[in-house]
Amino acid sequence: MVRNVYFSVVMLGLGITGMSLSNLHARENEAQAELLQEKKISKRKQRKLEKKEQKAIRSTFSHMKIDQLKMAKDEARAAKNNTSAIRILEQMVKVCDDVNELKNIMVELGDILYENQDYVRSAEMYKRLVRLYPSCDEVEYASYRAVVSSAELNLREDLDQTRTLETKELAEAFLERADVFTKYTKEVEKIRLECEERLLASEINIFNFYLFQGNIQSAQTRLETIKNEYLSSDIEDVRLRIAQLEADLTTKKISIDGPNIKVAEADEKEAIVSEQPKKFVDRF
């Protein structure tokens, strides 16, 4: 009797404790959810404030003359405020009517965008300069920097290679003017070769995927593409790598078709054996 009463009291105590802990955890979860919501609201307010400040800055810059913009840009650069310097330079590009000065502004803007790791916009700015002034003194530097900026956007070989292909095309366009462009030829050639190696690696990945899936036809087609595009490439050991792909394809074909070949051979032998008595009877 005493034991039963003691057991009941203990269980009741555990139940109360369990309920208390459960309530405590629920309150903690609610508090965390409220804190997270406050952070989200705070971030939204911060973004709104930043947009408002940027709008005010752009409005201020839009009323400034080129000399004033230049001074503001120098101050921003001295303060290492690249974000403001970029906005000022963008406004300078819009209002500058001196061709020689505009080229320098565009180069500086491209350089700061690159420094800020905004490689998409830096590449576009350099390419824009090349399009507008294809025979200016800055065109070699701008073309080179466009290649370098684009190369920063290249993805590893198991991902989409659109950017890599664009970089390779920019590098090839630069090297086509090797008689004029002499300062950065080695660097651009290195980037071009790196792009080609990455594109080849991507093609090999696709070939291996088809091979793993047992899709012999697609693997064969991909191998033909690789041979057509890269057999004469400057990539080191490219012929050896392609030979290895051919060997892998042959091995896979045997592993898939081998049993079928044996069955076909057995059927053929059985047909020959079954025909022999008939031929013997036919003689008589």
C-alpha cells in the first residue's frame, strides 16, 4: 500500500515536471521565432534605408558637374569607399563629353568594379570600351581586363560552362590581334588554355556519365565531338586522354554486349547441329 502511494506521488511529480519542461521549450521556441521575425524586419528596414540613401546620393550626383564629380570620386577613393566611387564614376560616364577623358573614366570604373569583385559589370565595362573605341590606346588593356574579369566567372567542370566558353572566345579574339596586342599575350594564352582544359574536362564528365548509364550511343557521339574539337588542341596529353576514353568505351561495350554475343554464338552452334541430320538424310 505504501509502495503504491509512493509510486503514485513520484509519477505525479514527473508528470508535473514534464509539463513544466514542455511549456518551457514551447516558450523558448516562441521567443526564438519572435527574435527571428525582429531580425527580418530589421533587415528589411536596413535595406529600405540603404535604398533611400542611395537614391539621395544619386540625386545629389545628378546635379553635379564633371569637375565636382571628379572631386567627389577622389574623396571616395581616398576614404576607400568603392561603392560611392562606383556610383560617381557611373554618373561621370553619363555626363562626360570629352572622349579622351571618358576612356579613362571607363577604365577606372572597370578597375574598381573588378576590385569590388563585381566581375560581371567590370567585364561589361571593358567590353563596352572596346566596342566604342576599338583603335584607342586603352583598347589592349581593356581587352585584356575583359578576359581576366570573365575568367573570374568560370565555373568548375561539373557545372555549366557557358562562362568558360565566353572567356575562351574573348581570349581568342584578343590573340587574333597578336600583331598589335603584345603586352598581355602570354597571360591571355594561359587563360585560353585553362578554358580549353576545363571545357575538355566537362566533355569528359558528360562522356563518363553516359558510359556509367550504359548509354553507348550517346557516349560514342560525345567521344566523336571530343575528338573533333580537342584532338589537335595544345592541351597536354590530350591524345593519351582520348585514347583512354576509347578504351573505356570498348570495355563497356564488351561488358554489355559480351553475354549477348555468347548467346548468339550458342544459338548459331545449335542451329548448325540441328541442321546436320537433315542434311545427312537429304543425301539419301
